[in-house]
Amino acid sequence: MVEKKIGNPVALLLSSTMMLRYLQLPDYPDRLETAVRRVIYEGKYYRTKDLGGSRTTQEVADTVISALK
């Protein structure tokens, strides 16, 4: 999956929010979780190939990163 760039990064991103909360950095996980939710709910979420979509892991991650700004 890594070489083909088809893995969905959303679980990793949301797991990161738990780690950041554990580290007591509340602003960062809130922003990240909001960005992921915004991308999914606004229809900007592109499915990766492992979920039947056509986007790469990087394209999905870039969309979430853009939502952070």
C-alpha cells in the first residue's frame, strides 16, 4: 500500500489528535480534527484507492492540510 500510495491517512491523522491531547497540547488536535471533519463533511474528501476511490494518500493528506490554513 505504501509504495502504491493507496492507504487512507485519515485514521493516522485522527490518531495523532489523541497523542497531541495526551501531550496536553489542546489547540493542535482540535484544529486537526476540525480540518479532517471539514474535508469529509464538505465533500472535499477524496477516497483513496483502498476504499474504492481514485485519490492517492498524498492527495487526501494535502486536502486536510489545506483545510488547516
